[in-house]
Amino acid sequence: MDHLKKTKKAFNEYVDQYRKYGDKILLKINHSVRVSELCRDISEDLGLSADDIELSVICGLFHDIGRFEQWDLFWTYNDMRSVDHGDLGAEVISKGCLFTVFSGKERDTVVDVIRYYNKYLVPEMISDRNRLYVNITRDADKIDILSMYVEGKYNNLTENNILSETVYQKLLARKPVRKEDISRKDDEIAIRLAFIFDLNFRRSFEIMKKNDYIGRMIDIQKEKISNRVLIDQLEDLKKQLNKYIEEKTAIL
């Protein structure tokens, strides 16, 4: 059995014990598989070697491994109400039976990806090589999260109120939005829209553009609201954010 098949088998055997929780777990299993394929897409576009592409796929597959124990322990995927799932995942990989699945040279990279892909900032202390895999996984994860909103797998993010001025101006200024910036339910869409300001690779922007995730996500929100000011805000953001994506596909 080749190494990638071995790691996929180990992943499936690990998550099987959590399938008893039904759709909530299936959501994360399917997300992990899609992220692994997006990692393959991005790393192939970067011209990485076959071994490095394989490692990227493995990182994507295991990036959310902490989510399964998180749900088992806390019945929530909300890190603020439980634990940081990246830190928990790194602990699961480092201490559990999955650790032996990875070759010695992979372990440090996989652990770093799992621990840091979900952080607001990737720490300077990690190696350039590991940072590359973290960033590939970060991009793939964000792209798939946006696709799930577009496909209706996550709940509506707006409540028919306007976006707060702080959040609205941050988006127009092309700045990331943090959870601490959120002051109302309607602001939550800003965190997702601002994902594009944390993408790292041309291929990631190409995927965003091809699937029109920003435009479709905003259009879905608009269908559920009647507040004219909020509709105008979202229309303005759609134009500005798609312009940013166009610029990035041209220069990266």
C-alpha cells in the first residue's frame, strides 16, 4: 500500500468512531476530503514535487482532525465555547495512534499545519517549508468554507440590519476582520467575505473567481433581507471584493 493510501485509510478508521454523531460529523469528514483535493490543486499549480504534493494532500485531509474529538467532548464546533480545535488536533496527532502513520520528516509539518492553519496569524517561528504547507491548507480551508455557505450547508449570516461601520470600512479598506470586530449578527458575513484578504496563492484566487463564491454568497444573503441600506452595502462590497480578486489573479 502506498503512503497516501495508508494515511487515507488511517484517517477513515479514526473518524469512523465518530460517525455515530451523524450529519455533524459527516459535514467535517466531507470538508476534510474536499480541502485535501483543493490542497492538491494549489500545490500542483505551484509546481511542487510529487512527494510535496502528496504531503500537501495529507495536511489537508488531517487539518481538522481536532474537530471530531471537539464534538465528542463539547457537542459544539465553536472554539470560543470549547477549545481551539487546531491545538486539540495537534495534540491528537502528536499523542495518539495516528502519529505512527506519518514518516519522521512529515510529522513536524503535519503538526504545524494542524496547529496553525486556523490561527489569525501564522507565527514567525515556524520554518519556511512548514509555512508553505500551512498557507496552502489555510487557502483550501477558506475556499471550501465559502463553497459550503454558497451551497446552503451553513446558516444564513444576516438578520436584516446594516453592517457596523467598523466592519464595513475594514472590508472596503481590504483588511481582515477579526471576531473581536463583530458587534452584531449581520457582521458575521464580514469574517467570511474577508477570507479573500488572507489568501496566499494565485490559484486560490482563480478558484474563487471561477466559482464566483463572493458574488453568489452575497446574492444569497440579499434574497433574505429587505433593508435597503444593507442591500446597498452588500452590492458595493460585491463590486469591490471581486475587483480585488481580479487584481490578484492578474499579478500573483
